[in-house]
Amino acid sequence: MAHVVEHPEMDGQEEHIKQTLLEPEVVVQSNSDPEVRLYHRSYQHSIIGEKCLCAVVKWRRDDRFLLTAHFTDKVKRGTVIWKTK
């Protein structure tokens, strides 16, 4: 996760990233890479206002790893594979 929090807007967001991975509101399979899942969770009081945190995870047969995480205005496009609400 160290490479993710090097981005200024993600500094101090480790707990939000963990929460997004453990309790996502929406998980989307990437349109550009079927091995990539985009985990989304809304945060009302992020450091940049009301935003959605997107944690990008590479899923391989025997391995999963966090590629990056960032705040976004909306859920990214792709095939929804899991959703709450």
C-alpha cells in the first residue's frame, strides 16, 4: 500500500482504503482488463469533499494485489459483479 499513499490526496487514507476493500458498496470488473476489480465506497467527508474511493485490485488465480486507489466523482464503468443497497 506504500506506493498508493505516496500520492498527496491518498496520504493518511489507509483506513479508508482497507474499509473500501472489506466493505465495498460496488465492485466492478474492468472493461479494459478482466483481471481487474474496482472496489468503490462513498465518503461524505473525504479530504476533497464528497467523493467515492476506488481501490483497484488485480485478481489472478493465486494472487490478488492492490494496484492503486484514488478518489473519483462516480463509480467507474464496467460489469457490476457485486453491489449493496
